[in-house]
Amino acid sequence: MSELTLQQIVEGIPKSLLNASDRDIEGFQKIVEETIKLREGHRNLQKMIKNFNTSIVRT
């Protein structure tokens, strides 16, 4: 699974978003923030599962 670069993300922003109102931008910002939280949570969950599996193997 490859991660997007910042440039790829910026290039993918539609012009409608660039011309959006402040309210729309705030909504988009909340979506981005929650996406980041979700991504971090997913990484943490993967680490927990890996650690759990490792501890079971040792037991």
C-alpha cells in the first residue's frame, strides 16, 4: 500500500474546493482532521494486534 505524497494530494484538490466558502473549507478541514485521527488509530490498532500476536507466540 503506497501513501500519497503531499503533491499528489494537492494536485487532486478540485477547483470547486479552491473556490469554496469559508464554511465549506471549515467542513473540509474537519474531515481531514478526522481522517488523520482515523489513520493514526488504524496504525495504533495494527501495532496492538502485532504486539498481541507476538505475546501469544511467546506464551
